[in-house]
Amino acid sequence: MEILKLDINKTEPDSPGETEVRFQMALLAAIAATGSSLILRFAFDAPLLPELMAHMLFALSPIWVVEIAVGMLGPFAKHLGFLGCVLAYTLALAGAAVLLLKYHKKPAMIRAAPFTIPVLALVMWAVTVFIVFPLLGAGVSGEYLRQGAVYTSLSQLLVYGIFGAVLATVSRLYVDRPDLAREHNHWLSRRKLMSGVFYSVIAVGLYDMGKSLIVPWLRSGTGRVKGGDGLFPRIDGLALEVTPVSDFYEVSKNPFDPQVDAVRWRLEVGGLVENPLSLSYDEIRSLPAVEQYATLECIDNKVGGDLIGNALWRGVRLREIIEMAGLKQGVIDIVFRASDDYSDSIPLDRAMADGTVLVYEMNGEPLTPSHGFPLRLIVPGIYGMKNVKWIKRIEARDYDFKGYWQARGWDDRAEYKTMSRIDLPDTDITGTATVAGIAFAGDRGVVRVEVSTNGGKTWEDARIKPALSPYSWVLWHKEWAPAGKGKHTLIVRATDGQGITQTSEYSPAAPSGTSGHHRRTIEVG
């Protein structure tokens, strides 16, 4: 077979074989740069450009697009977006290299122009830190990122240095060893690249499916009673009154959540305060502590959904921190900024309430990274998106601050809507059965739960177990003796502490949370 050589002086169009060679050379350098970026991100917490691209993608997507994507794909939607950004980043690097190799006057004469590739790498670095990072909201050289401008600049310089070194090496190799560039030697072809992307998507999809479905099932049944005594509240299939940490729902905007070092972490308190504070993790833990049960629900929870849990939280009242700092006149909102660049706010009256706590423990153990270690906010009465995780800074402001999700159309008040859920029966039955589940109305409490077994024609009261705190859900149950065989539609509704009964009118999650009655159709044999 004829050996392909790159003629350094010819001007006629490239043959398909030469185009493939140039693509392979460029892609090797791009893969090396992308791989080093990933290693630096997950081993040394360096900024990752595709991750910033994914954040921007999610931020700019209309709220209805996000709802559809998450509704159809769940956590895989975020990871699929991230994979797309990784691919786009890699192809952009490869494209820059291809242009250099194709349009340089003597692309094969690397030795004759030893500074060409280093100059390209330096230009790409400059474009990244001075143009791309600001466009992605990270500031010049990543000054707004938690890693800071210096570390960001140096890490990106290392990435592009590796890119240039690999490109120079493979260029020399292909010139010195033309036998490596045989016309049909497509070991790194476009087709194989697309195959790699396809299998990567499949692998991540299987990982997400395993994490969201198989792992919770292996652990403890997504926070439900197993092997109970059949007596209320230990009824098989009913939600545990306190949700285990391993089963507690996890939602964030990130493809990858931050891993915060408690030794270096500090809580900064500023804005309109008399005495700005900077507190270490140990100093926070040394303050007078409070414990309280509180239920947390995601604003994206579906009617009858599992994005809700109840836990025992331990921490310090936010009011204590605010009083230590001392507020100036005119404060309207207390703003929270997180290590993942998330932000949100709550009104001053909620911030000063007894139940609003900066927590560092969950069910008797330090917070896990996925639940906001080292410090997160628990605010009774409002949806989980405003219960900020990974808090690093608190600010007092004299205006109504719009946080990450509010700037994208979600409700700023975000007060819990009254909800109720049927946990069982969840299969067809014969004879009598127990109907049971949960109900929650934020800090308003639940005073009544009613069940209909005939599609809403009539309602009967269920028995309620008193809540563990004014801020937690209630468990309820009712014994049911079906009037006859066939299909029966079970419906539940709750009444809050203000005497307002849960609405039957359905509304989607966006922008202020779902509403509607949960119902199940059961076949009685």
C-alpha cells in the first residue's frame, strides 16, 4: 500500500488521507488537553471550562425547556448537557489545531517554525481567560470563581501547554514516520470519535439510572418502612417519619457538586452590617446550637412525588449570626452565596425567625457533600431551592435580591403549597387494606387529612400522627373495606393550620410548585 506523505510545499487541495491525518493529529492534542482539564478539575479542583459552559447552557435555557428535559431524563439531563459541552470544547480545540496545520504555509515544517504551536497555545489561553471566561460569567481569568484568578490562569496555562506539547510531538512524529499515516489507517477517525461519544452517553445514562433507581432500592427502599409490624406508623410501604440521609432526595443545578475543604472554608458575613464577620467551621460549631425536625421539599416535586424528606437538623440560628454582625438601617433581604456560585435570598423577617437555621448536621451526622457540607440553610415554609447549600457568604441588602432561579422565572416567595401523598396500597388488593401516606403544608402545619375511595364523591377523615415539629410533615392512615370488587380510585387531600383545604386544581412545578390531589386506581379482587 502506498505510504502517505505530507508534502510541505504543495498547494493543491488535500487528499482525503491527508485530511484524516490532520484530523488525527489535532484530535490527539485536543483529547490530551480535555483529559488534563478533567484531571485538574477532579483531582485539584481547578476550573473546568466545559462545566462553566454547561452552567451557562442551563442558565440560558427557557424554564419550559428545563422542565421538559428534567421531566424526561431526570439527572441524566444535566450530565448529557455536560457531555455535549465536553465534546464541543474538544472539537473547538481540535478545530484550532486543524486550522494551524492546514493553513500554515509549511505545516509539516515544525522544526523550521518552532514557535508556531507555542504561540497558538498562548493565544488560545489568552482567548480563554480574557474573553471566554468573562462571557461565561466567571470574570477575567476566573476572578469570580472560588478558585480565584491566579489559580484559574495557571491551571488553564498548563492545559494549553499540554495541548501545544502534544500537538508539536504528534506533528513531528507524523513527519518523521509517514508510515503511521497510511491512507486506510483510521484508528482515530471521525466515525470512531462518534462511536466513542455514543458509548459515553450510554455509559453516563446507565450510571444515572443506577444511581437514581438501583442504588436507593439496594439501600433501604427510598425511605419507606420495610418489615414493619403493620401497626401505625410502622406500616410496610409507608414513609419513614425521619428520612435516612442515604434516601433523602438530592437536587442541584450542577453536573458536579463542589467538594468544600472545611479547614480552608470560612463563612463571610457582609453587606449592610456594622461588624463584618469571618467565621471558621469550628467557630460556627462552637456557637449555641439548636436542633429541630424540618421537612424539605423540592419546588419541582410532582404530585405524589418523592422529592421530599424529613430530617433532624442541628446548627445555629441565623438570627444569632445576624445579631453578631449588626444590621444597618434599610435591610430588606438576606442574601446567601454558595461555593457552586449559586445564590438566593430570603426576606429579613424570615431570616430572623426562630426556625431559620444554618445547619451543619443532619440526623446526628455532619452534612454530606451532596447535602451542603459544611453549612446549609434550613428555612421552614419555603421550597428547597431557597434552602441554600454550601454557603460561603451572607450579605444584608436593601433591595429585593433575585437569586439564581428567580432570575430564570421561578417564584421569589416560593412558599410551600399544601400537599398530600398516598404511599399505599400501591398494588391490587383482595379484602380490606390500609390506606396511608404523608401530608405537608410547610410552617402552617396539617390539621386534617381526608381520603376518598370512590373518586371524590365522598370523603372520610384519616388518622394523623402528630408532627415531630411545627415544620415537619405528618403521617396518616385509614383502614379501608372496599364496597365491592373492581376498580376503585383513591384520592387524598389535606387541610393546613389556617383552615385552607388543599386545592384539587392541577398546576405544574414551574414557576411556584405543583398543586393537585394525588390519586391511585386500585383493583380489588
